[in-house]
Amino acid sequence: MTGYPEVVLAKELGLCYASLCTVSNYSTGISKNKLTVEEVFEVINNVKKGIMNIVEDFVNYKLPKNCNCSQSLEGNIIK
């Protein structure tokens, strides 16, 4: 999976953007066995607490707003 459409849309809206990902199958495309939904949910359940801690820390952290994300499209001309 990629973060492609989200990052472009965030840029168009002048939003800051970050991605948080986890790997659910290291051998995808290599293994002869198909990845099951159960295996994906097992990985998600194993990392869920850590991911939630990261998200909570991020939400509670007061980021200094010194980026230019909100002005990313200034001066652009769309025809």
C-alpha cells in the first residue's frame, strides 16, 4: 500500500502530512502461501498498542508551526 493519493490531497489543501505504517507480511510476493486476513489482523493486534501510543503522543504534542505547508500552493496558477 502507498500513501500516494493522501499526500497529494494534503498538499493541495495546504495541510501538514505524516504517515505511520506497519509491515504485515515481510515476504509478500515471495512466499508460495497466500497471506490471510487472519494473519494481517494478528499483526495489527500485536502492534495496535504501540501505534495507539504513538498517535496519542503525536496528538498531545504541541508542534511548533514553522513549516510552509499552508502556503504550498501560493503563486501557483491553475488553468
